[in-house]
Amino acid sequence: MGYLVHWISQIVLIVLFAVILELLMPSGVFQKYIKFVIGLVLIIALMDPVIRLFHVDPNSLLQGINTQKYNEPVKKETARQKSEIEKAQAAYIQEQVVVHMKNQVKEELNEQYGLQIAHLELSAAHEDGQDLSVRNVKVTVEKAEASHRRQESGIRSIQPVQSVSVDLDKQSTTEKSVHESNEMKDVRAFLAKRWELNERLISVNMEGGE
């Protein structure tokens, strides 16, 4: 843009100079000679952009092309490494959040319900550089003593208990299922309150249950 302004200004100055010179010079052969010279100067000024184009250094042009060619893979590799670093950081942060969430409810969950978290799956993401946004939390709980039994050495043999009546067995299973379902609702409400999350984002299941 600066060159274009300079080029137009140069042409205007040449034209003004030619007009003033023509007015000052007396008519005759000498005036025709002056007009011829000024005409040549004006033609050269008009052709200046074309002359500059042909004077471009080919080496500089090729160097610019090569630089762009070799910079492209570098940019892609940099972007790939940046993406991997961001993913690793996000995974680490999410892992720390899971640990914090477990520790936050560990004691109360055991005291109030006799349960502990066996597995916690957190689905979250960073949105537009903001804090971690939780999308879904899947919690699997188990009886607190169940974990203790798994840590004991050896395997205990459990003898099957003979059912007295088939009807009573079905009734007992149904009542147990209803009790566990209600208990899981209470546990979900408890976790939602402690974690300050919407209950709809949390699902709670008993270890070994459906």
C-alpha cells in the first residue's frame, strides 16, 4: 500500500513538473525536445511496477517457498505435542478429582450406610478454558466389610443354605431388591449433596448387582 501511494505521487509530480516546464520554456524545437524527454521519464515511471516485478530475486522467492514448506510439518508436530500434553494434564487432573471425591465421602458413607466406593467412573471435560465440567458420575458401592474380607488371606468355604420354601425365597429376594433400590436412591442423594452435583448426573449401583 505504501509503494502504491509513492508511485502515484511520483507520477503526479512528474506531470506537474512537465506542465510548469512547458509554461516556462519558449516555443520552438527546444520545447519539443523537453516534451520528448519528459514523456520518456513519465513512461518509465508508469512502468516502474513492472520493472520491479522482473527485478525480484529468484533466490529470495524460492527461500520463502521452502521456508513455508518446511515450517508446515513443524507446526503440525508442535500442535500434536501440545494436544498430547493437554490430554495428559486433563487425565491427571481428572484422576486427582476422583481421589478427592472418594476421600470426601469415605467416612460418612461408611458411618451412615455401611458402604464404601468400590469404583468411581468420572466423565468430565474442560469447556472453553473454564474449570472441570462434570458430565456423568458412575459409582459402584459395596459393603464396607466386603472389602475387608477380600484383603484377608485364604479363601473361606461358604456352605449353601437350604431354602425352607420357594415362595419365601422369592419374597425375600424381592424385599431385598426393593430395599437396595431405596438405599441406592438415598446414597445417590447423599453423594449429590456432598459433591454439590445434580442427582441426575450420578448413578449408583451395588457391587455385583444389575
